[in-house]
Amino acid sequence: MKAHRGRIAGLGVALAASGALIWAPSPAPPPPPPPTAGQAWPDAQKGTLPADLPDGTAFDPGLFLDIRTSVGSAPTRDRRHRRLVIRGPGDSLRELRRLPVSRNPSFLSLTVAGDDLVWVESTDAGQQLWTADLRTGRPARRLTADIGDARFYQTQYDLVIAPGRVNWVAAAPGGGTEIRSVALTGGPVGKRAVPGNWALTAWPWMVDGLTDIAGAGRLRNLVTGEERPLPRTRLSETACTPLWCRAVSLDDDGYPRIEVVRADGTQRRLVARKTARTVITDVAVLGRFEVFAQVTPASELSGRDELLVYDIATNRTVQISREAGDVRYRNGVLAWSTGNAQSFLRHVLDLRSV
């Protein structure tokens, strides 16, 4: 009788276990893939750009005026000079500058405001500030060679045109930062030394704390002198504009975590985690779009990551490209390339048209 009761009890345990397997909740389905840019923003302006100019020389765009017009550099066919050119619709070209390759030239920090294009011209002899009028077609002219020990952080605010002057930062003698500016018509360079490690952001603000391990710590208005503290998150690195901050940290599992939060500390939102990484220095461009990349299983083979944008206005993530490299942003236009080092195509998306 005892053995019979034991068999019944054993059967009950087996049935209970079977029932647990039958009635156990199924794992949550994976989240749906993000919409593509075409699905999310069907009216946005987008286009492609061949890697080479019509003469076969490699074109390196530094700034897009729109999806069909860009400013960048290319060698001459004989490889003796480096050119700065405006490449327009139908591959029309306007040459702005030409420098001998022997001088190790480069054209940096291209910036535009209205019809005024400004850039830093760098050679082995030093750096100079140049400008060109996009409307009149007049020859480019030098604004100044007195740019000091300029600091450029690869952001759209390395040079800021406002109001009627070009502004930038340089290392001040003895430490700190020197705020410099010159009129668009040329003339003497204005200089103002301030303690701290400052960078320019959306005019008329600048941001401090670039050498701090936690990143940005305060904003200061260059016109009024007003200062604002910026939100800090434990064990995160923060970069800020007057509107939004980006905080990058590691979660409890050691994965990257990207968040955005308003500069006043409100509306903190999770942008991405796991294999996410930042790909441009600028934060929440146009006050709305946080650009980032996600490493995928195919990334190790292709060397390219999935390119995504978190749209703050709609609180959703949009896929820009499944495989993207050489991601750039300037003047409201996002650019990236697909293909490989030997053969690639550049793509552009005008975020201003979203």
C-alpha cells in the first residue's frame, strides 16, 4: 500500500512538473526592428555621391550645403597640389584654393553661415583662417594668420560665425582658454582669456569641463556672462549643448549605455545600450537627433556598423543604414559611406528636411 501511495505521489510530481512546463509563460518576443529612414521620414531629402570627382581624383567632403552641393578637398591629377573645391549638381566644380602637396596642406573645420564659408587652412608653416563668398564667386581671401594655439574638437562649433565675426578658442598662455574672434571683413583679432577648458557650442554659449573625466560641467553665455551648471551622472561622461546633454556610461552588466537629458537635468531618456557607441562628437544635432551606431554580428566581417538616429521629438529610433562607415555631420546634413575601402559610395540625409 505504501509503495502504491509512493507511485501516486511520484506521478503527481511528474504531472505538476509537466503542468509547469505547459503553463510557463513564453519568453517575451524580441522588439520589432526600428523603421528605416524611408519609412519614418518619407519626405526627407536624401541622395548619393560618388567617391571620386569626374577627373578620377578622390574627393573628401568636409561640409554639405545640401544633398547635392558639398565643399571638400581633392588632389590634382598630377598629385602635386591639394585643392579645396565646391562640388555642385552635375559634378560642377568651383576651385577655392590650391596648395602644393609639399607644404602638407589640409582644410579644416569648414563652417557656413548664409553666403559666408569659413575654414582653417593648415600647412607645415602654420594655420590661417580663410573665407569665401558662396554667392558672388569672388576669390577666397585670408581673414587672419593670428589664430593662436587653436583648439579644435571635431564638432560643428569649432568655428562659429556670429554676429558678423568668426569665433574660435585657443589655449591661453599660462593656462586656461582664450576666446578669439575676427570680423568677416578681416582686421585685428579680438582675444579674451578665461580660466578653465572651454569649447564653443551654440552661440552665444560655451561649455567647460572638457578635461574633466566626467566631461562637461557648466555653460557660460559669452554675451551676458550667465552661467548654468550641467547635469552629472555617476560614472558617466557627459557632453552638452545649451539644450541637451549626452551621458555615456556602463550599465551593471558592463555594456555601454547612451542617454540624453535636457541641460537643466530634466527629461532623461535611454537612447541605446548593449553594443551601442557614439559616432559623431556633436550632441542631439538640430536639438532633436542623437546619432549613434550599433555593432552587429556582421560588423566584424564588414568593419561597418548599423547607423541609427534617436529622434527625441517622437521618442523612437530610426535605422539610417544597416552597414555604415565614415559617419560625418555638419550643417544639418548627415553623411556616411557604404562599400569597402577600394569601392564605396557616400550617402547624405538632410536632417533639416525631416
